[in-house]
Amino acid sequence: MERILVVEDEYMINQIVTEFLKERKYEVYSVRSGEQALEAFSEQTFDLILLDIMLPGIRGTDVLKKIRETSDVPIIMLTALDDEYTQLLSFSHLISDYVVKPFSPLILIKRIENVFRMNQGNPHITIGEYAIDLDGGLVKYQEEEIHLTRKEYDILVILIRNKGKIITREQLVYQAWSYEYQLESRILDNHLKNIRKKMPLLSIKTIKNRGYQLEVTP
């Protein structure tokens, strides 16, 4: 049985989410402040954390940073705003997903199930004729290894994990380098140019004024 920590200061939302999760046979521990969340996290083991971004005392973002110092436990952020900052946290993999308030408990359950499913993970991904071993960091075409640099590989994996979606230049840079990293435009362009040259059958589209998209054909 998966154990979930619910961190939500609004009493009614906390109770509704907690009871709904229990009905779905999850083991749930709920708290209403950042301090309580960190205390619970230090004393117990959880399979997933639902973390409100706006908490009294220690903010949800500070709780997130503290947890990330020692753990990669899946975290779904609960936020009142579908803002750029929360989206960047998601794209940088600091959080697994986020849900905008008000939300349906059924939608929340689907998000939770999806996170658990993704974290079971398959280390081997196939895109067209290309085979990617995420554990070994290898890329092959018809059993022949394609030699990518470390950064080219990082960018490729980001595009694969967001396949079919448009990812902006900023999101790609934040995830491939770091949240605060300032990068000259041509550096990212050169990496993408090299990936396209080494993997010509991979369709990486440039979407004008929006970003990039790894096109996936059925």
C-alpha cells in the first residue's frame, strides 16, 4: 500500500483529499504546515507527497527545496495559480506534477496514479528506429551506438520525456543546465543541430516563437 503525505493548510481541502485517498486504499498522513511536513518527512517514509505551495510559516517551495536536499520522492504541488514558476518547477523535475485549485478529487487521483506509473518506469525507450537506454545512457540505431555528448544526451532525454509537447527554450535550458543558468542562444542551437545531424530520422521541430517539439509518429 502506497503511503502519501498530504500537506495542505486549508482544513476542508485537507480533509476531503485525505478521506478520498483513504477510500482509494492509500495510507495517508496529513499535516497543515511546512514545519509539520518536514517533521513528518524526517520521521517517516512516504511514496508520494501532495504539497500546497502556499503554507503558513515555511512556504511550500521552501519545504520542497529542503526535501530535495536528501530525497527524490515524487511530489505533486497544489497551487492556486497555473503560473510560470510552478511550471518551471515541473519542467526542472523538482516536482513530478502540479494541480491547480480548485480541482476535482477524481482528477487528482488520476494525476497520482500517473506519477506512480511513471516512476515504475521503463529504462528502455524506443523512438522510431532509435533505442535509448536511460540507465546506461546509451543511444543506438539498429544496434549501432550513436555517440552523443553528455549535454546532447540530456537534451535528448528531456525532449523524449516531453514527446509530442512543445517545450520552450527557457524550459529546455532550465532543465538541461540549472534553474538560474544564463545561456547564450547559439549554445543550445548548436547542441540541437548536433543531435539532428547524429539522429537524422528523429523529428525535432522548431515551433516559431514557442520552442521545440519532438514529433512522434504512430
